[in-house]
Amino acid sequence: MSRILSIVILLGALWQAGATVGQDRGWATAIAWRPDGEMIAIASTTGIWLFDGEFNELGHVQVKATLYDVPWQRQGKQKRELPPRSLGWNATGDLLAVGYMQYGGGAIQIIDIGKLEVISEISTMYPEWTPVQWHPREDLIVAGTYDGTVQIFDAITGEELYFFVERKEKVRGELENSIVGFCWFDEDIIVIITMHEIYFVDIGKDELLRTIVPDAEFTTADCNREYQLITTDGELYDIGTGSLIRVFIVYDAHIDEMILTLDVAWSPDGRRFVASTEGCLVRVYDGRTGELLAHLSGGIHMEYLAYSHYEGSIAWHPDGGRFAVVGQFGDIRVWDVKTYELLRRFDGFELFDALEILPYSTAEELREHECSE
């Protein structure tokens, strides 16, 4: 019944907004399942698209884009619109936060799903920031920047409620402790994850509780319900004590060379995690034993990274029975967790309408670099 009601509400809002089902969707950059599993949000170069659990299209919301200098632009220095690359649902699933990360930046936009419209925008102190994160219970948004600044906002009014900063010296033109993510230890304690350090902050008391200094730099990280944090460098930490539990193998034995992990995401039960790597590789690990459970193909190709980036490229269904990965060409692949069968390749998003930004001259050449099944 809830699924039918959601579809009716969305179709009504879509009709009022005048959006067109089936219009050009661009290509996907991030995906997020709603907490009840009945809806999927996909960020793309044309905005935010909403689908039901079987990828049937429900609606589209246009969001503001930001600009970005494409590094391999053939026709001189031209700015391109940068699509949103971070999505986050609030606990009740009626609000969706949309963010832009690292290059160019842009305001966080909050979408009311029932109305299919942006109801508020939140601007941070700096234009570059990390994946949007909601408070586990309240409608509060957390945002972080390159220099270690963290701000917490009221998602509806945009009012800043909390501010934290732990700045470091610049390294190669960038600030050393760029924030890459957040986890909530409980409703008052937030875990702030930077490229080189992890901070535990009690926002109720405005107190820094402790700091962990990992052995290696990492680009993204994710936490599970057992208060364990996995980094893209393969290190697993106990959040409560700050101790290192184990280090996972960070190379791919199938090709016997170092493979950079670009995104990691725990399953809802916290027992396994998916790692998406450069070169199209997708791997599933047992989070307790470190066993490599599955070696799949369909992640983000290395040559696609500079434009699409990778945070938000993995999404687990809330029931833990399947997960989705945004692929090289903006496609989305969904796998079954028990059998690791490829359930669906969702080709509703295509990259071919913007070949000039990629290091390929034809669509055929682009397809030669496609990830295999």
C-alpha cells in the first residue's frame, strides 16, 4: 500500500510540475535507496531522477548545477556543468539532500519528495565539500570542506547550528585534512573522517573527545552498525576504542597488481562490504574474516573518474539482499548478494551525448573500454 501511495503522490506532483517522463536522463553519478526500499534516487547530469524499487520511472527534479574545468578538454579551457554527486535520504524518507563534492562546489539542495521540488538551499563557508550526511533522527544536515571545517545545519531553514574546525597546513596546493565523510556514534557524538585523521566530537558539549591517526591516507570511508569504520585503504577500525582491527588486502589477486579502491559501503547488517575500484572492478568482502566473497565487473573505469568522481557510487538496498553500483558509462548494475547474479543493468543513463569531454573520439572507441559483465 505504501508503495502505491508513493507512486500516486509522485505522479500527481510530476503532473503539476510539468516534467516529462522519458526525457533525456544524461548519465548517472550517484544512487541512493530510500530507507523503506520503495524508491530509488539517482543523481545525473540532468538532475535528480526518482524510480520505484524495480527502476520504473516516477519523476524528475531539476537542481542547480555548478561549473567545472574539464582537465582533458580538447577545445581549450571551457567550463562544464558539474552534476550533483552526493545523495542522502532523511530517516523518514520524505526529504532528499543533494550535494556537489570537491570540484567547484555548490549549495546543498533539499528536495521535498511529496512536492517534487527543492524547498531549501544550504550554503557552506567554502565551495568544496564532502558527501551530505543526515542526523540519524532529526532533519539536520552535516557538511565538511577541504580545510577541516564542519558545519551542521537545520535542513529546512538552512540555519547553522554547529561549527567545528581542525585546520592543517597546505600540501601540494590542497589542505591536508580534507574531510571525506561522517558517521554518528550516537545522537550527540559525530565521527569526522578526514584524509589523515579521524575526530570524535560531542556536539552537545562542543568537545573533541579523541583523535585517531591512521597509517595511510584514504579518500572515502564508511561505518557499520557495529561501530566499525572501513577505509578505501583497507583499514578496519573500532570506532569506540579507536583501535585498528585488521587490514584488508588492497590489491586484486586476479591481475596481481595494485588497484586503487575508490568507494566502500557496508551492508545494512554490517557483516560485509562492497569496494568499487578503478578499472571496473567490484569486490565483496566478509567484514569479519576479510575473505573475498565475490569478484565482479562493472565499476567505474579509471579514465572516467575526473568528471564523474566516485563517492556515492555504491548503494545497498535496505533489506541487504542486493546492491547497486554506478558504472563507467553512467549505467547502474544491480547484484544479488546470495548468488552474486547480475540482476539488472539499468541503461537509462548514457554518456554518449557528451563525448567531447572524454578521451575518446567515437562511441565505438568508448565502448571498447567498457567494463565486461
